[in-house]
Amino acid sequence: MYEYDEDCLKTFIKKQGQLFDEPVAETLAEAEAFLEDCMAVVVDSIGEVKEFLKEEGADVEGMSAEELEEASEVFALSGGRYLIVEG
């Protein structure tokens, strides 16, 4: 099981509207439980975002880094990391 740090949880709570019409979590504990349930992952670079989405069957060929960052399931974190939530 993956451990989500506070930055990851707070970012998800703040930006969850980019992926969901209604909030799915309001507290850090709810956010952590939700992310664990949907097996969200944290990667260390935009290149790893592309590789992960490609492995999941998404058509990401030809997508720029900016386009990947704007994908609704991709949440930018501090330190160049990214949270990927498949809703």
C-alpha cells in the first residue's frame, strides 16, 4: 500500500474538482482513504506520468508535457512530483 504525504493529500482535496463534479473528500483521512481505494500513484516526473498513462492504455503519444499536466487525472505536487488518480 502506498503512503500519501500531507502535500499530496492537501493538493488532492484542493484540486479534486478538476476530476470530479462533487467533492469526494473533505479531510486528510477521507482523501487518504479515497486515494488508497482507487490505487492512485505518485510519480517523480512528467515523463513517469506519460509512461504510467501509456501502460494503463491511454493514448498519450504526441502529447506535450503541458498537455499531460492539464489532464484531469494528473495533479501537480511540490518537488516536480505528480499524483495520478484514475476516477
